[in-house]
Amino acid sequence: MKPERLFWVWTLAGLACLPAADSSVPAPSNVRGGEYPRIHSDLRVTFRVNAPAAQSVQVLPAGSDSGMGKGPFEMTKGAEGVWTVTTSPVRPGFHYYSLVIDGFPCNDPASETFFGWAKQTSGLEVPDPGLDFYDAKNVPHGDVRMHWYRSKVTGALRRAFVYTPPGYDAKPKLRYPVLYLQHGSGESERGWTAQGRANFILDNLIAAGKAKPLIVVMDHGYAMRAGETPKEGARGNEAFGEMVVNDLVPAIDAAYRTLPRRNQRAIAGLSMGAGQALAIALAHPGKFAHAGAFSGAGRGLDAKAAGAAKFSLLWIGCGTEDRLHAGSKAIHEALDQAGVKHVWFEGPGSHEWQVWRKHLAAFAPLLFR
Amino acid sequence: MKPERLFWVWTLAGLACLPAADSSVPAPSNVRGGEYPRIHSDLRVTFRVNAPAAQSVQVLPAGSDSGMGKGPFEMTKGAEGVWTVTTSPVRPGFHYYSLVIDGFPCNDPASETFFGWAKQTSGLEVPDPGLDFYDAKNVPHGDVRMHWYRSKVTGALRRAFVYTPPGYDAKPKLRYPVLYLQHGSGESERGWTAQGRANFILDNLIAAGKAKPLIVVMDHGYAMRAGETPKEGARGNEAFGEMVVNDLVPAIDAAYRTLPRRNQRAIAGLSMGAGQALAIALAHPGKFAHAGAFSGAGRGLDAKAAGAAKFSLLWIGCGTEDRLHAGSKAIHEALDQAGVKHVWFEGPGSHEWQVWRKHLAAFAPLLFR
């Protein structure tokens, strides 16, 4: 077998060994039986769609972090109205994209959808030949639970995703620390597992003894007070912090075997969720001893307040190609100057899920020590 | 307030009281902030989409069970490229649909997606003014867990959705009966909760004392033996029964506090899943004492074998407007003629989720008695 035909492949459900007719394989983010998009061994990607009546069809990556360029990429119409394009090599990781049919961005029917950009969006998972830390390996797997609870702040039922570690059910007297982990703008409580593979990252860390078994609560980062509607231009997340502290934490402590105290409780998030995590932790330093900001610490972190909060762990990370990198690094430097103990983590990558997977994998082992 | 302005509204997360500027409200199946489709008090639906460059835009219901007709329905282009159409009254319940942009069926960006028709598809939830049995009421809610397990039959990791009833975590010594519950063709393990609202149906039945607390396992109804690929024209579910009996049931009995015996184990499903449930129960009468077929019992049920299996409960249901109704009814009559005790359930409705919600609500109270 030639080197270019060796390829790691996993599906959304886990590792799978797929024989490739040529050196390309269906993206693991495709639906069952979805042959396209296909990923070549050099990480070029071929998209294909059947749209005989369309005048123009394009592939449009969301954002500019996929490595293939900004796009849109014109697809070429072939026999029987099948359109194709092969891109330049793509950055490994997860990328949102759309197919643009006569100017209308829509989903690729061959792809799973992932909630991002405030809608269900096609996603392209590109395996990284050098990384397996987020693969579904042959280790014990925790469950990811959809948990419904009533919020007094919003006056509505809400849904959180809750990771319970392997062994949680088998040892009904053991209690666990909790990490509250937030998604980014336009995403949802589904993001950290579907796009981020947080459960597999933690399964692997726990199996290797690198992270303490923990509960991870992933909620929907939007919340308005009961009866209020978002103001023009507002995000609609204005009551989120209040909701977390008054409703979510008590609901989780009531429903799960948590260690319900400050030094066993962490909060972190990515992008918008990073800002939310830091703001909540700083407003309630008696509730959270550990805080993490993945690619979004830039705005409004007061180094003095961060010092006064006496966090056991204050973790700030950003990809070096992220437009938020300079702001994040400035925060790190301000913390240094103020003598506030913290961890600063930088590495290659932009504003993208592959970076946040790495952030979680670097952050989780430092928690609850 | 005029009668036509009174309207039940719930979101995917639960009941919500939305003030309506006119008598229409956003469909509860819309994404956060999605204003369209909007449902009028007479159950007409207005669809709206921004597609300035498109030459034609249509709404296409999937199947013919929505009550609004077969379609496609032409949308009219208005100012700034916004297309709209208002349909005739729609049948309450859940309906898949697409927007057709210049001949290409794609998702409505304002709608959540639901896995059906072998892809992620837009869905329209139309509240039924007369029914609340599948609403998220103010009762204790069970969790729905994503559970990963390894299948020897398929050689891969699989994901099941598992409903654990309210109180499951609080009472760690209690054990529960199990219902294995299958989706239809082209759907997935997500269908019974996302489209079917099975968890809320069971929460309500359990809270009212009408159903025994139970675990419900919803798996993905497709499975091929390791190394095999689907034959031309085959469904790709050929190893499902073998997988259920050899891998899934043992995995569930190991991971959850089940009552691991015949009289505490049921299997049911809808459409393709109905056929699967009956076939598995009949092939393994020592494993399952209860079997249910929702709108799909037509093919291949041998009344004599069904009698020999001595089920505690054999339940057959079908909507009277379903093209499978005659076949299901014939099975019922054959069972009667053969003197095989069973429950026959028919009522208005076609081959659609609203019927299957009713089937589950009628079936679950009869289980494990």
C-alpha cells in the first residue's frame, strides 16, 4: 500500500476502517451512505451535488478558517446535472460550509448538519493524520445526556447536555466535580459534543489517567428574562449569567452526584462562551474556583479583579492565527504584570473547533488538582 | 382576546407563551429567532425565505401527509427578493418539508433539521389545539442519553439514545423494564425524541401513573455485518436483528439497571421499525414478551408463529388513512381468526409522526402489566 493510501478514518459514531477505491474517502461528517464530500490523502476535498436545474452552484466555507481559502468555489456542471469541485488542501478539523444554489446558501444533503451561524449548517470533518486525541477509541465511554430543567429566570424549560464520565452509573455513591462548558456565538448546547467531540476527548483523558473523572454541563448560551425579547442588535444572552448561577447550577447539583462547592466547580467556554465564562466566574468568585477562556478572553477582563478572585486555575488560550490572538495575549500580559497566576496557551490555528478541541484537552487535565 | 387569537405554543425545549402580533405564531420547530414558517390560528402556514437571485422557489412537503396537499407550492417573489406563500390548513403534528430553490430541494434555514428521508430535513411542528399529551409539561422529566457501545456484529462503535425515567438517578437500587423502540426508514436513533417527543410522552404518562416507569432504548435501525457493504437495492439493515440480540441488549443490560428478563422486555417500532420489531420478537420469543407494530405490521407476520410466541402483549396499530392500513387490518383479522390475543388500534391519520406519538401513548400503558 502506497503511503498516500494510508488514511485515518472515523465516523461520527467512532473509528471505522473503510477501504478506499482510490485514495479518497467520504468525510466522516457525511450522512450514512453519503459518498461526497470526499477527502483525498493530500487533504484536498471533492464536493459533488446533483442539481440539474441550477444555473450556478458553489461551495462556500463559513469563515476563512478552513485552509482552502475564502471561496466561494465554483462547481462545474457535468453529465446529468451533477456539479463537482475539488478544493485545495483543507486544514484538518471541523469546518462549516454551505452549497450555494443560484445564490442561495443551503445545506449539502450528503452532510450531517451542525448548529452554527444561528442555523443548522453542513459540516466537513477532516481527519488529522497526526492526531487521535478526539477519536472514539476503544476505551470506556461516558454518556451524554439531554437534561431538561425549568428556569425561573427565563420562565421556560431549558435543555442542557450533560456528560457523565465512565463509571458514573456503576458507582452510585461517588460524587464528581463539574465543568460548565459553553459554545460560541450562533451555536447551541449541541456544539461541544457534535462539533467539539468533548465527550471523546474526556473519555480518552480519563482512560489515560490524565484528567480526573468529571461531569461536564453544556448549556445553551442564550437566555432572556421571562417576558423580555432581545433588543435590536442585542445577542439575546443577557440573562445567561443570572440563569447559570440561579437555575442551572442548582438544577445540576440536584440532579447529578456533584461535589457542590467552589473548588470542585469550573466554568469555561469558547469565543462568546469564553467571555461568558470569565464574566460569570468574576461575578461569582465564590462559586467557581476554575475558569477557562478559549479564544475569547479579549474583552473586559480586569486583571485586578481576576487576581482578587483567587482562582485555583485561570486558563487563557488562543490560536496564533486567530484575529482575537492579540487581544488574548494582551490579557495574558496584563495578568503577568499584575502578578496574577494563570496559564497562557497558544498554538497554531485560527478561530475554529480544532483549536477548541486542543484547548479542552489541555485545560481539563489541570482542573480540580 | 378573540377566540382565533388563543393558541397553544411550545418550543422544542418546552412550553412557551409567545405574544403574537397577529394571530400567527412562529412554528415551534423553528430555530431560535426564526419568525417563519408561521402558523395561523386556522392552521394555515406562511413560509418565507430570502432568495433574491433565485428564479423559482417552492415549498415541498415530504410525502402527502401534511394535510396541505402534495405540492410543490409556488412561492411569490416580493420586495428585495423575499419569497412567501401561505398554504391551506395543515394537519396538526410533525411534517418534513423542503424549500425548492430553482429545482434543488434544500433546507429552510429558519427551521431546525430532523433526520428523515436519509438526510437532515426541515420539519414543521403544528400544535394540535386539542392535544397536550406530548407537550413538555411541568412534571418530572427523564434524561435522554446518548450511549456509545461496541458491536461485535458490525465491528464498529454505535450510538443509542436511551430514555431513563424520572427518579432513575435518585433511586440507585431500583431496576426497570426496557422498551426497545425503533424509527422508520431513512430516519435515525434521534427520531423518536426529536420528531416523536417520546420522552415527553413517557414523562407525562409516568407522572399520571398511567405507565410504569421504564427505560426506552432507541437505536439506529441500520446495521451491516463487519466488512459487508449494502447490496444494490438492499436497505443496509440486514444485520440489525442479530445486532440487537447479540450486542445491544447485553450492552444495555450491562450499562443500565434493567430487569433483564423476557417479561420485562418489549420491542416496538414504526413503519420499517415495526417490521423489524415483529421480526426480532418472533425470531427471539424467549427474549421479548411484548411487541408493538406502529403502521407497519403488514408484511410477513405469521399468525401461527405469533400465537406460538405467547406474547404477553402483541399490539398492532395503523392510521385509517395510511396506505398500510388495509395490510395491518388484515394481520389483525388473521390474528383474530387464529385466536391469537392481541390489541388492534386504529384511528384517524396517515403515515406520520402524529399517529406514532398516539401509538406510543396507547401502547406504553399496556406494557409490563
